[in-house]
Amino acid sequence: MSCQCKRNVLCISFWGVGFSSVLLLYGCSTADSQEQLASVKVSVSSGGKPVKTGTVQMTIPGEGVYSAAVLDQAGQGEMEDVKTGEYTVFVTPPPIPAPHATGMIVKQKPHPEIPTQVRSEKTSPLKAKVTSGKNEFHFELAEIKSP
């Protein structure tokens, strides 16, 4: 059972030796937290070829809701327990590898298959409407036009 925490505040004032204190109690309520959850399968390609490295990320702007999946060799990622709603989708290349123990820094590949525009939630034109149940989305990145 999922529990959506909300601030249920109970203020109790204690009057004592010239001061008062306020006790705030935070509780967890399930009465109105029946949010719909879904599973999401995303495939990402560029020029018809799977984007084999990177992370596909989804966020509902302004709500702090976020889900992500690492892309596999087929260019696919899966997410579970995703809140239903209208998402902005963005795809980021893999992180820059940490320097080796020898101090050698590994240079990041440019990843031209992932356009710069789709690498940020602020600039990505990719959208997905997640509904309850199973959802599947495909994004062809070669179709993304530069602004």
C-alpha cells in the first residue's frame, strides 16, 4: 500500500517558565492518496537505430514528479509505479566516467544521436501522457528539429 504523506499539523502550546513551545506533529494520510500508478516502457531511436546508451527521464513540470530508466542495447527502458499525468521526456547521455586510479581522465563521447535540445527538461519537445495500466512510448530523435 502506497502512502502519500501530507502535513497534518497539530499545534499544542505549553506554557511554562516564561516561554511557550509549539509541537508540530506530521502524519501520513491515506484517505485521499489514491493516486493512479502505471508501468511505462520507452524506446528511443535515432535514424531508425536504437539509442543504446543514456537515460530516458520523465517529469511532470512543477510537481516534483520524476521517473527514469537506463536505456538497454535495444534502446529501451522500463519504469514501474509511475504516477499518471502529462510528462516532459528528456534523454541524457551516460555520465562522464570517473578518472582512473592512474589519474587518466576519460573523455566523454559526443553522442550526436542525442540532440542537445532533448537533453534537458526545460528544452525538450518530447511529451508523454501516462495513463493507468501499461504504457508504451517511442521517440525518434532524428526527427527533432533544432530551435
